[in-house]
Amino acid sequence: MSPCVSASAVPFSLTCPPAVESPRRLGSGTGERLTFGPATLWRMSVHGQAPRYPWRLNDGTLIRSVADGAFWTILAHLGLKLSRLPMVIGNCHFHPETQAEYRVKESLAEMMPRIMKV
């Protein structure tokens, strides 16, 4: 594990899943992927308005992918401020065969109307 560094210090990977190459960032601190993952931070006070991280749909089905996207969408819908931090805050070992977004095919847009909000 290395200390936090500026996102500009680590080359961005244009492909996802990334090719096997020297350290690359997939991340979103600079906005290339339009998401806030893979490594994110939020204030605990957020849970006053969004009490729990979404983990199941209204019918009880467990969310197996994109729960982070659902969380950011809920926070934005509540009018909370979302910001990108242009720094690398952790290391991630990317394995496409175990990444949820490659195992589960339902999109965030399809899932959002069925997310349990609390």
C-alpha cells in the first residue's frame, strides 16, 4: 500500500477492464469515468438523510452490482453536494472475473426505481 498521491501522478487507463500494464488508475477523481468510485469518501452526517447504503430492491432481491452508483444517485436526488477528489486514496487489484459489474448485467437505470431507499 502506498500513501495518497495526486491523481495526475498515476496514468489513467483508457480501457476497462484495464490491460495488464504498470500501475494505472481507473478512478474517477478527475471525472473520466463519470462515477465517484472505486475508492470513495463521505461524511457520516450523510446518513442523516440517506440512512443506509442501498443493498436490496423493493421486492427483497439483493443488489449484486452498482450499489455505489445507486448511493450517489440517491445523494444527488436529495440535493447533497458530491465532489471528486483528484487524488488516489487506495490501491485496487482489478480482477474482471470477480468484479460485480462484469457478472451482473442489470444496469443502474433499470435498477433505480426498485431500490430500497431506507
